[in-house]
Amino acid sequence: MQFPSTSRVRAAFFLALGACFPVARPDGGKGLLQVGMAAPDFTGSAIDGGPATLFALRGRAAVVYFYPKDGTPGCTREACAFRDTFKKYEARQVVIFGVSRDSEKSHREFRAEHELPFLLVADEEGSVARAYGVPGAFGMTARVTFLVGKDGRIARVWPDVDPSVHADEVLAAIDATERP
């Protein structure tokens, strides 16, 4: 049986502790953005290395998922689940942004190692996480997902995510919102 390293346990503890306190957002609010609020813009790195902004993709729904760290077991499971269901998201014209405090270089390596076909955002200073009210500690953000509607407003928030099944949960929510 393999036990997590002390530093990972400590980081998880402090990340959970940080999640107990609402984050002050730049818009003056506190805590996670709520359903109906405007989604803040940000820029991610497209597969070809060029920039892609949330606002430039207005008219399409978007999944903005925050995760703690490239290459960790839960984050890899979550990213690979989005990868494995990516064609279903494409068929629904939904864009996926994975956001973490990792560097652009780390994202390139993570994307290449796991053949991730979606956008990753290097939020090294934590400004995107703060704009969305996502808590963090020790250079990592909490695992939170936002579904942004075609109108650029938050349509759904998942403040507590199981990385193994989350990609399917989000697809089900997208399908539910598109039903008449």
C-alpha cells in the first residue's frame, strides 16, 4: 500500500482549509461566482500555441474547470476524463478550459503527455481563480468547475468535484439545459 507523501497531505489540508474562507473577487464580491453572474474573460493557450479567450468564443458554451496541479493523480484523472469525452463536447459545440497555477511549460508537457485536446490556462498569479472566487493555497487552486452559457453567464457551478466522473456530470448538465 502506498501512502501519499507528507507534503501532499499537508498541501491538501491547507487547500481544504483555504476553501473554508470565501475569496474576495476583483468585482467586490466574495466566494464563488454564482449562477447568472457574468463570467470574467481570460486567455488560454490553444493546441497550436496561440491564444484563445473566453470572450472570443462567446456564442458557444464553455466548461471552465479549475484544478490544483498538472500531473497529480486526481488532476490527471480529471483531465483524461475530459479528453476521453472531448468528441461529445465538440459535438455540442462546448469549449473546455482547464485552469491551474502551473506554468505554460508545465501545461505543454501535461498536454503532450496525456494528449489533451482542449485549452489550458496558466494562471500563475492566481488572477483567474480570484476573478471566479476559487480558493487556493500554496500555489494551488481548489477543484471547482463552472459551466458558462452561450450568453457568457455562469449557468452551473460544481464546488466539489469527483475527478473520475465529473466530465460525464458536466455533459449531463449541458444536455439538461439544452432540452426544451
